Amino acid sequence: MAPDDYFRVIFGLVAVIGLIGIAAVIARKAGVVSLPTAGGRKRRLSISESLPLDARRRLLIVRRDDREHLIILGAQTETLVEEGFEAAIVDNEDAAPRPNPFAELRNAFGATLTTGRSANRDAA
């Protein structure tokens, strides 16, 4: 291998590792990932819901233990709207299962997807 090839391989490796690092930082800042707690303990604090009110303010329901707090976060301010109300218990047993939106497509094109050929070509 020529020295130019080694340079390309090393530069490509550094570039890929750098892009992975940048993506990890952005994901952590956006709140996509969170680090596990020490000792595998259950987290006591979580954000139950988040709703943007406008470009600068966001409404949050923060859960702590079995209590929830309603907070409005602004660019420079935080306002506690309501505190200490009981956490809502969501019961999903009453909810009907949602139909698969792709079920009709799977039935219509099932033979095409499994065999890789369309029905028109098989008839010809």
C-alpha cells in the first residue's frame, strides 16, 4: 500500500469516529438518550409529557415518585403551575388494539413480496 492509502484509511476512521461522537452529543443534548443510574436503581425523576406552547415556552409534566408537577419552561424563566398532584394511572386494557395500517397492502402484495415476482408476470 502506498502512504497515500494509509492516510485515506486513517482519515476515514477519524472522520467516522468524530461523526459518531457528534451524533452522541447531539442526542444527549436533545434528550434522546439518558445514562443509567448507579447501581441499577429505578429513577425517581422523569418527564411524563412535554408540550410546546410557542417558540419560547414549553409545558412539562414532571413525575417525582408518585407525584406530578406542572411546569412552564421559558427561555429565561421557569413557572410552577401546579405541584404535587397524583400521577395519572393509564389503563391500556380498555383500549382496543389499533389495526395494522399495512395489513391491506400486505394482503394485496403478499405474493409479490414473498416470491419477488408480480402476478402479471406469472400469468404471461
